[in-house]
Amino acid sequence: MSVASLKGRDLLSMADLSAEELQELLALAAELKAGKLPLRCQDKVLGLLFSKASTRTRVSFSVAMFQLGGQVLDLNASVTQVGRGEPTVDTARVLDRYLDVLAIRTFEQQELETFAHYAQIPVINALTDLEHPCQVLADLQTIQEEFGQLSGLTLTYVGDGNNMANSLLLGCALSGMNVRIAAPVNFEPDPAIVQQAKTIAGDRSEVLVTQDPELAAKGAQVLYTDVWASMGQENEAESRMPIFQPYQVNDQLLSLADPKAIVLHCLPAHRGEEITDAVLEGPQSRVWDEAENRLHAQKALLASILGATPLS
Ligand code: CP
């Protein structure tokens, strides 16, 4: 069955989920992946309002909704009045009258929160500059598949303290995992989120932010990275290169991790920059399973938010 307490709820941040809800969602995602629990959301309509490019999020949300028996509307800003500047507060109230659920990819977290405030339907964060919770659902599913558990494991994220670092801090803390972020000075994760993760973790697990990638990688079961310049930061890509070079995930850094460690990357990857081709394509990489799990994790999320029923 779907996670009943999530019915009708928004997912704007990883911290919108309790530890129990996260655990239940991951269990549901695993069941859906195994094909054990066909669920239906017949006649429900998901809107995708994306102001940034997307392959995985757009396609996995669309396929998940089709497989649940629902429909998807692509509300690309360039073909709606959003692209011509219609106010968010107006768009939110109008889309609320047509759709059953709305997934938004945008820049400012505040814009997402405004949508959620003015639209009564559930709103899902499909990536903002602050967070990417849907990616972390798939990441945690992938880690659980590999190790059979989450609690007690250590995930080390190396690179830019961006939206991925922020959502991983929260998702790992909720799961009882130790989380270490190794980022250069001035590129640390959001300080309020670091504090929130520490509060969630309590004395159950460790939350560490350091500038030292080698210290962070030592003994970790999961080594994670993302691009050094995210969408909207393309003009900084060249100037960031020398700052981030010591934070590359390569064979040397991987050799410091647990011998059974796996490597994750949310993709798209810039081979030869934040990760070497050898590591991305190597035996410890789980990036393709991770990408596949976007489908299963988001299907579990949609089914729960929409109150899907088992196929009889
Ligand atoms: N990882 C991720 O969100 O991929 P897309 O940008 O392709 O959706």
C-alpha cells in the first residue's frame, strides 16, 4: 500500500518527510521495482512546470505517472504564459483548478514555496537551487539495495555544497546515516540545512562538513559527487575548475573509502572534471541503477501523494 500519511502533502524539502515516512517510501519503491504491488492513480493528472533542463526527472516522472494509469502535462515555461512573466501567485491558483499534482523545477526555493502556498494541490520539488529531494529518494533506494540497510553507513559527498549536498545532508540524517561533505571554502552547503541535519541526526549519526576530501572519504561506504557548476552557474565553470580540482572523485580518492564502497552521481556527469571516466564506468559505480531508481522512488511518491489504490 502507499504511504497513507503522505496523501495530499507537498514535498518541498527532504525534511518534509519523517524518518518513518522515508523508510516506508523506500520500502514501497522497492516493492514497485520488484513488480509486486501494482498501484493505480487512474485519471489523475501530473503537471511538470520546469524552468530548467531535465532528462531524468522529466522522463522518470512522466513514465511513473503513465505506469500508474495517470496523465502528464508538460507545462514548459516557453509554451505557457509563465515564460511571458505571468505572476506565480496567479499561475498557481489557475493550475490548481486543472491538475491533481504539480512537480516544479526552478531556481529559487521561495518560488516553489509560493506555488505551494497558493495551490491547494500537492506540489513536489523537482529541483531548486536549494534542494533536490526526489534525487535523494533514488539515491537512498540504491544504497539500501546494495547494503540491505541505511542506518550506520557513511556517505561522503565531495564537491560543490549545492542542492544535492543539502538534500543528502537531510536524507542521510533522517536515515541514521553518517554524512560527510567535503567542499572548498565559500562552497559549503547551506548553513541552516547543516544545522537542521545535525538536529535530525542527534546523537544517532555524524554530520561533518570539512574542506578535506581525503579525510571525508576514509572508510566511507558511499562516495558521491555532482558537477562543479550547476545549472545557472555556467559562466563560473572555468573559474571554479582550479578550486575544485582537489575534489575530483578518482581512483586515488576511492582507494581511501571502504573496499566495498559504491560510487553515486546524480548525473549528468562531466567526465574528467568532478569524476574520472574510470570511476564512473568502473565496478564500484552504481550510477545507472541510481538513475533507474528515479522512476521507482518517484512512482512511490506519486502513488502516496495521490492515494493510489492496488490494481484489483
Ligand atoms: N539528476 C537529475 O535531476 O537529472 P536531470 O537534470 O536530467 O533531471
